[in-house]
Amino acid sequence: MYTIGQVAQFLGISRDTLKYYEEKELVKPVRDDNGYRKYNPFDIHDVITTNFYRELDLGIKKIREIKESSSIETVEHILEEKEADILAELEYKKRLLKQIKAAKEECNKIKELLGTYTIKEMKPLEVIGEISDYKAYHEYEMIRRHTEGLKKAVTLKSVRRVIHFDENGIKDDRFIVVKQVEDTDDSLKGEVLAHPKCIYMVVENGRAVEGEKNIDNEIGERIVTIASQEGYELTGITYINILLTIYEDGFERVFLELYSPIT
């Protein structure tokens, strides 16, 4: 017979864990005349078995169900359920890693391209729907449905502000919900936006930088100037996407990427 301290040492677990198993009636050591717990080899085997199932992240209820059943099929069914949960979680983690990789790439974009411009392709985007404004929070259900990789958070990564302009300035703008697609995908149902050649810029906005100032005209003038200097013909559209938000003294610094198609 072994004491609780000895069993804890043998198996590398805490005395509190052993007491918890006993409280949940997963292990039932006897008590000696002085009230001390005494574990026999069968009790220790029960602890080892319980530890194994706990390592598989099975709940107490499921472990008790296994211990109260004499059916291998019961154990197999519980393990299959857990396997499905783990596979789903792994798939979710893969999507999160994809999101993290994309966010890191956006950090690099900001460091490399802020304040400059380049000529770049705008990869194909399928238009899923439209919202009336960034502040139309009651319409965010559409955004939530297309926030790839996240279970709870609402992000604006799938939203593009689309500005139409001419030589007199901005004519109108709208907000579309999109998802990135492959241009070879024939199963797409919505409108697909793709532009092989754009003036691409990363700019900064937000209260920490501009306060409540509207910088649309300033950015528009800069795009027109670049196109004129380089001999490009603007198509009269600019797509704006939020890359990253950080904070300075409690005020946001918002980094945006802009695609202005050219011919």
C-alpha cells in the first residue's frame, strides 16, 4: 500500500490532483485507522488510466462514463468524438496561423511602403455583398460571416471602401464585403474584381495622426499627381483596405492600403 505522497511522486502529479480524482470518484483509495489514504496497485492503475484520459482532454463526465461502461464500443465512440473535436480545432488553428502570417506581411508592407508608391496588381476579389458604411454596425452580420479564421472577432479585413472619382473630385463611394479568390475558380457566383496594374500606396490615418480630419482629397490629389508624372491613365476608381491599427497615447493610428487601377 502506498501513501498519497508516494503516488504523487511515482506519477509526477500533485497531491491536489489525486484528491480531485477522489472527490470525483474516479479513484477510491481506502483509509487506514488514522484516516490516511492508502493506494493499492489497482488504485494506482486507476490514476494512470484517469491521467491518460485527462491528457486527451476528456471531461470528468466522459471519463466516468468510460469507467462505468464495460463496452469497448462506448470507449471507441467517446474517442471518435474527441478526435473530431481535435481535428476541427487543428483546422481552426491552421486558419489562425494563416491570419497571423497575413498580419505579419501587412506589418512588412507598412514598414517598407509607407509614404511611397509602387505599381502592383490587385488580386481577384469576389464581391459577397455591400454595407452602407463602416459605422453601419447593424449590418455587420455579413462581415462576421466572412471573417475567415476567427470564431468571435469582427474584423474589417473583408471590407473595401470603393471610391469613384473624376477630374472634379469624388463622385461617390460605397463599402463592399469581399473575399480573396483564385482567378481560375469557375464556381464563383458574385462579381469578381481584378486589376492587373494599379498605383499602390500605404498611407496613415486615424486620430493620432490627423485627428478628425478627412484626408480623402489629399490622397486623391496625390494619386492624380503620381499618375500625371508617370504618364498613367486613371480609371476613376480607388479601393481602400485597412491593414493594421495601432495606438499612440490612446488614439488610433490606422494604416490603409490603396489600389488605384491604371491603364
